[in-house]
Amino acid sequence: MTEQDFHLAPPPPGGRICVVGAGFMGCVIASLYARYGYEVALCDANAEMLDSFATRARPIAATFSNDGAEVAHILDRVTLETSLAAAVEGVFMVHEAVQEVLETKQEVFADLDRLCPAEVVLATNTSSLLLSDIVLRVEDKARVLGIHYITPGHIIPVIEIIHADFTPAGLVAWGRAFVDSIDHVGVACPERPGFLINKIQFAMLTEIYRLMDEGLASRDDIDAAVRLSIGPRLALWGPLLTEDLIVPKSTALAVTDSLHRQTGDENYKGRKVLRTLVEKNHLGAMTGQGWYRFHDAPDAVVQERDRQLTDLLAWLRDRDPVGGFRLD
Ligand SMILES: NC(=O)c1ccc[n+]([C@@H]2O[C@H](COP(=O)([O-])OP(=O)(O)OC[C@H]3O[C@@H](n4cnc5c(N)ncnc54)[C@H](O)[C@@H]3O)[C@@H](O)[C@H]2O)c1
């Protein structure tokens, strides 16, 4: 990210956005933008994908409203285009959602760079490619941003805003304002393998795959273990506030060091950020400061923690974890 000057008008309410690619994600993204009042030009090289758009988008729009007329109104705000030049006319942003093939994205971005005036933001929904590679043939890279939805994107509130070395900080701020305008929550991170969410998610999943490969835990025990222990805490507070609330940093550090000693795996080695907190005695809620600063006494924090967790677990324990699905 650079601090270079970057001035863009805020996302205009009701303005026009082009979504390129009317596949699985393009359909979700176009429906969502239309729901929040934007005019959407949905472009796909394959006319059949456009023909089937309304059929695929209706159930998505139906999650926004029970009112059939309102659903129809949302879908009416999406116009369908096979020509990219026509689709980008008058837009303030383009959101690319073509398949995850580098050459295809490079080609689309070269075309967008040529077709769109400098004030048009060019966003990609890539899940794994680097912006630096996607913009290989783009001259004006300073307007390119990653805006990455998490499936199902019309329901999961968080969107990753990905930036590269050439991205002005002002464009990341613009991206956050845009994401706010569709009632989602933007989290920014630099381009890197896994971005932010997959990096965290796959850290857990790779450990789970390993446990299963080695026959150390069953599918059902793994799901129950996560669902009824770390899952609810993470859902309520995220990993860092959870740590402040449940374990002194000195213990967390001792656990990571012990895992490191026992496995020899450098991944477990207690990181600098954690050691620094321990050195400062910022152990968490019990010392009034951890990752967060606490204004209430430890007893009051624990009481509130337990109240929130009890509420959530009461709801969760009453549910059949596979209820609603037909599974073995
Ligand atoms: N599927 C997911 O759950 C998910 C989640 C987050 C992000 N993503 C990312 O979103 C992007 C799209 O994924 P998807 O699953 O929707 O793909 P998809 O294959 O369902 O759809 C891609 C669409 O792009 C169209 N297309 C290809 N080249 C084109 C071009 N030059 N001009 C116009 N249209 C073109 C195709 O015809 C197709 O309809 C990928 O980058 C993917 O990594 C996917």
C-alpha cells in the first residue's frame, strides 16, 4: 500500500456498477449490488449465463425480501450485456468475477484498463491470485483493488479488501466505504497466499486433515469439538478477544512453546507479538490489558463473558448439528 495522493468521489448511491462474469459469484454480487440500490450491468462472454441469470438470482434475492414485488424490483436493476464496452459505460466501478484463471483475468483487466476512464475503480473477486499478477498488462494500477466475497457472499457480512504495493491507502479507504454501502464489513489485508480468512481457516483445516490422515480423531468428534468449544467463542469475540477473556498470555505462550518443543514444528514457536505482551504483563482481562484494554474489573468481565457464552450455547445445544440436512 502506498501513501501517494489518491482522490476519488465516494461511491455514489444508485450509481452504475459493471460486474464481469455471470457465474456463481457474479450472480451473487450483481444481486447484492442491486439490492442496495445500485444499477448493475452484468456482463458475460457466454450469453447462456446471462439467459439463466434471473432463474439463479431469484433465490438469492428472496433471501433479502419475502415480498415478490421487491424481489422483481431488485432483479430489474440488473441489465445483461455480452459486450464489455457497453457494460462499462457510465460506471464508477467494475467488479470482475470471471473464473480463477490468471490469463483470463489478465485479459479482462487489460480490456478494462483500456475501456474505463481513470476515475473508475477496477476490482477483482479473485480468491487466490495476486493483484500484482492480474494487473500485468494494466497501465493504471493505482485504481485496482481486491474485493473478495466469502461464500455465501450475500449472507456472510465480511468482505476482504486486498491491496498490493501499488495500491494507494485512499483506495483501500474507498473500498471500505463501498463495502459499508452494501451493509457488509470490510477487512483489509495485503496480497499474500490465503489473504486473511483462508490463511486462518486453512491453518485449522490443515491440522484437521493431519489428524484424520493419522487416524487420531473421527469426523464426528472433530465437528463436535469445534462446534461446542472454540466455535462459539470465536463467533462471539474473534480469536484475540477470546484469548484475552479466557487465558493469560503467559499460559498461551507456554502452550505454544511446549507444542514447539514436543513437535519441533517452527509454526508453533511463540511469536514476537505474544512474547512482547507477556513481557509487559499485558496478560488479558485479568491484568486489565491484553490485545484489548479493559475498563471493567476482571470479575465483571468474567461475569459478562459467561453470560454471553451461556446464551449462545443454550441456543446451539438445542439444535441438531445436522438438522435440516439429510446426512449420514
Ligand atoms: N465460487 C466461490 O465460492 C467463490 C468464492 C469467492 C471468490 N470466488 C472467485 O470469484 C471468481 C468467479 O468464480 P465463480 O465460481 O463465480 O466462477 P464461474 O466459473 O461460476 O463463473 C465465471 C464466469 O465468467 C465468465 N467469463 C469468462 N471469461 C469472461 C470474459 N472474458 N468476459 C466476460 N465473462 C467471462 C464465464 O462465462 C462464467 O460465466 C473467481 O475468481 C473465484 O476464485 C469464488
